[in-house]
Amino acid sequence: MAEMENSKDLISVLWSGADILRSKMDANEYKDYLLGIVFYKYLSDSFLIKVYDLIYDEKPENMQVALDAYKEALEDDSAAELKDELRGECHYIIEPELTYTCFATEARNNCFNREKLQKGFNNIEQSDPLFADLFSDIDLYSNRLGTGDQKQSDTISNLIKEIDKADLLNSDAEILGNAYEYLIGQFASETGKKAGEFYTPQAVSKILTKIAIAGQENRRGLSVYDPCMGSGSLLLNAKKYASEPNYIKYYGQELNTSTYNLARMNMFLHGNATAQIKDGNTLTNPRYIENGNIRTFDFCVANPPFSVKKWSSDLGAEKEYGRFTGFGMPPENCADYAFLLHMIKSMDPTNGRGAIILPHGVLFRGGQEEIIRKNLLKSGLIEGIIGLPSNLFYGTGIPACIIILDKKDAINRKDIFMIDASKYFIKDGNKNKL
């Protein structure tokens, strides 16, 4: 209960930050500013806490105390040694004048400098490949922030002051991660159609992950993969249903650069800094390759974009990796089965499981898709199908389905378990909720 209350307090502060930007741009744009600057505060505060711990072996009373200790330590003969330790622990160094605490003080004193914040972003991005281009979507000089330098600077300054009210000192990674996830959900409800690029509704995400992980909940070192990961919510749900959540290994790929950056921040804030997140087109440039073959994982989850056209225009023979062998080539004007067959190839050959959300049309469309569907049925790889209600997802109102895949004993599978869940919804604003 205490964790929930802390999360609510944190959410209210962060949401107030959104109010500063809401009148200037839509949610799909201001989410990058808000979430990016929240993440910078997290990195800065975590850094200062680590500084204080290295000096005094305890937690500071507040960020200003930690900053003062840091400044004093840099004047000492052992400053170089301290920086080496910090670089090893944090993978980055933030100079005192580039800490969030310093920015907040300057903002309160009406002397905030955007150039210094931009320098802070650049330094973090250049410190480690883990953070490369992470803040590239934040344009501190955009006209959307206001007309003229002063108004633009004032907008960022006000945002800095508001977010500084969030107490990250006493918020563990899970609390902050949950607050971050909540904000992503709120942005999705505000931004509408564009949210389909980065967000799967939690009710759907929950059931998809529970089904995919079934039978493997107790496996230590479980590997989970999402080829179209969006903000990473499907991957992160695995932690909720595994008995060894701290040993899960996360892998994901995302095409949209902004969403890719969002996913990296989201995984980091949930305490999964070692998650392997890659960018690029999963179908034409899959990034998880081992010995020339598609890498396999214990279970896979995905909510790919529906019915992508001309998906195979950049697909050479060397990039097929045998994904379509034995099933058939998906039509060029619809990538739905391409994503499904990629997932099958990515599942562990013995015990791999997967669950994927696809438009309802994959169940009955003809032509090349009918051939693929028949071959899938013969293979025994489809364990179950759940028909979902319409109007669940951002970006489309069409009904969809969850297709459950299981390689274990597939050769002997003769039946498919089918559920019609099309009526199992409640109205939630202008959307339906499973």
C-alpha cells in the first residue's frame, strides 16, 4: 500500500509537469520532453546518491546535500579516483553544474540556461553506447515551446522546477518505473491514433503475457523477446508473473526511433539496465542473429503494427533466414503473417512459446494467407486463438485476436483451443476495455 501511495504522489508531480506543456503541443510531442527530462533527473539524482554513498557510505538527506558533498570532493586530491569509481558504477559522469539539482536551483533563481541542459544531454549520450542518442527527440529550441528565446527557456525552466518536486531519493526503481508506465498510458489515451506505435492497453498486455509465460513461470534465467516492442510494456509484464523475476533476460527491437528511446528509458527505470534493446526493422533487418540464424528465446510476445504494406521491398533472400520455409511467403501488401512467422522462428525449438496480437482478418483472408494458415494448422504450432472485442487499440477500431503458439509437442497437436471474447469488454471513454 505504501508503494502505491508513493507512486501516486510521484505520478501527481509528473502529471503536473505535463500540464505545463499540454497547451503548447499534443501528447505525442510533449511526452518526449516530459519523459526525457524525468529520465535525466533520475540519472542525475542516482549519480549524486552514488557520490554521497562513496564518500560517506550512507544516503544523503537531499540532493542539495549530495551536490555540496560532490563539489567539495572534487577539490580533494582523490577527485580523479572518485571519478574513476563513479564511471565504473554509473557508466557516466555528470559535472556539478550539469546536475538536475543545479538546473532546478537556477530555474528557481530565474537564471536557467538551456545551453547547459543541452550540454548535459550530450555528455550523457556520449558517455556510453547504452545512452547513445537517447535525448535526440528533445528540441530545447523548438518554437512549440514558445515564441522567442525567453519564452522557450521559461517553458523548460518551469518544467524543470515542477519535476524537481518529485522525490526520487526515496523512490525505488519499481515505483518510478510504475509511475513512468502510468504516464505512457495516459499519453496514449490523449494522443489517440499515434499511440498504437508505442502502447498496448494494459488489460490486453496482461493476458497476453500470462498466456505466453504459462508453464515457464519457474524457470530461472527466462529469456523473453518482443520483435516490435513499442515502449516495452509487454516485456516488462513478464516480471509480474515469473517466480524468479530478477533473473529474466529481456530482448526487444523497435523500428520507430522515438519509441526505441522511450523503451530504453522505460526498461532502465524498471531496474533493467542490462536489457538488450535494438533498433531497426525486425522483418528486413532482424538484429538478433546467432551463427547466421535467427536467435531463439524461451517465450515471445508481440503487438505488431497491423497489416503493414510493402513490407518485403527491402527483403533480400539472405534476410529471409528460413522464416517462411514450409509455410509460404506472406503477401507484400500485408505483413501480419510475416510477423507471426518471424515469432515462430524466434521461439526455442523445443519448448518455445509465444503470443501475438493480429487483426481478425488473419483467421479468414484468402490467397497466400490461406495457404500459410493451412500449413500452420498442419504444423500443430497454434495452441489457441482468442477473438478480442473491437475498438480496444489506439490507432484502429477493428477487432483483433491473440494467437498462442507453442512448439512443445506441436507434432502431436490436433486441436486448437478457441475463445470468443468479443463481448467481454466495458466502455472506457471512447474506447473499449477488455
